[in-house]
Amino acid sequence: MEDFFQVGIITSTHGLRGEVKVYPTTDDVRRFRRLKEVIPGAVRDSEEAGHVPRKPGETLEIEEVKFFKQLVILKFKGIDTIEEAQHYRKCPLLVPRSNAVRLARDEYFVADLMGLEVRDEAGARLGVLREVMETGANDVYIIDLDDGRELLLPAIRQCVLEVDVEAGFVRIHILEGLL
């Protein structure tokens, strides 16, 4: 299980005071109002991002939150210039599991589902859940089957019979015509 969850990605700076634009990757964008701090994650392409190495365990204290279109504008304490803010461009923003939103019954964090073993109704292994695709109606599980094929399974009650994150598996029923 994941210890940290991504809530957004810094896309660029905003203005001259050290603010940054954040593309939210959380279902509840209003949660940024309640967040006190975030942990900057690793930037994949650090040269392109103009990234300066950060100290392990560094946290950024949120000083101000604004919303603009589909973005969140954040001001961090101690980052007061555009040059300082530029170092965090393309940086994922993480929160520890303890700060994650509360889930309802039969809801799961996508990060916890990926990599789970997929089993059929009888418990026989079929493959691995590789990705969760969000669609308008319901999520779709992308499953890499052991025989090399890919299965796109709607995440609905008729197909997803059991999810046990602790034990590391999802038990499914494949509706006729899906394979």
C-alpha cells in the first residue's frame, strides 16, 4: 500500500510573489483549503524543470490557496520570488496517507489497486491490475492477463466481486463479450 498520495502537480509559476499553479489530481479540489502542508515529490525530468535538489522529507507549508479555472494557485511560506518558485515546476505534491480523504465503504485509492493480483470467481489467478481509467460513468480496470492479452473491465458490482487490498487481490466476474 502507498504511504503517500499525489494531490496535484505544479505546472508553472503564477505572478512574481512565488505563487505556483497546481493541476489537481485529487477528486476533491476543495481539499486544498484544508491542507496545511504538502511534500514535494521527485521531478522526473529534473534538467528540463530547472530543479534544484531538495532535502529528503522537505515539506512546503501552504500560506494561501486560490482557485482559477481548473487550477489551484498556491503560495508557500518562504517561497517569495518567481525564481524560487520556478524550482518546483513539474513537481508532484504529495500528502501522507494520514492526511488522505476518508473513503466510503467499498471505495479504494487508485494507487492501492494498481499491481493487485486479479482472480476469477473460483480464485484462480488471471493476471494483474495495471491501471485504472476514469470515465464518466464508472472506472475501468485495465488488466494484464497472464496469457498476454489485455482486459478492460468496468468497475461495477456485476464485474468486481471482491477487493482485498490487504491480501493483494481483486476477484472478478468477466461478463460475456468482454474477452
